[in-house]
Amino acid sequence: MIIGVLQVSFRLPSRDLKERRMIVRSVVERVRSRYNAAVAEVGQLNDPSSATIAITCVSNESGHADSQLQSIARAVESWRLDAELIDIETELLTYP
């Protein structure tokens, strides 16, 4: 079993946590609705100026998991968000 993990980091224009939650929720819901992947906000939850979202998928083949994560990453890069994308990291984990 292959577990693919994609971490997407953003710099946010928000001044408070309420604005931050609105931006993050929008990205999380968009990914969830378009892809069969688990999505969660991770990292510094109380910093209004940044956010990291983790996206995971499970597959029997590493090529499929990697392809799914790359597709999600390209989609997030192409979206016109109220945030600046600053980093994308992917990792494939093999589980026995």
C-alpha cells in the first residue's frame, strides 16, 4: 500500500483568524469536492499570515498516487486564490 502526502503552504493576506479560516476553508473544500483525497489543515493554526494544508491519497501503485498528488498540486497552483502559494512538498510512503 502506498500513501501519498502533499503539503501546500500559503502566505495569507488575512489580518485575523476569522479571515484566515475563510481562505483555508475555501481551499480545503475545493480540494475535497474535486478529488478523492483526505484534506486537513496542519501546522501553525494560530498564525493569521500563513497556512499549510496536507492532502493524502492511498493507492496500490506509487505511480498512481504520485500522479494524483501532482494533479492536485497543478490544480491548486492554477486556482486564483486569496493567498500566495509559497511551497509544495510531496512524499510517498510505503506501508507493508
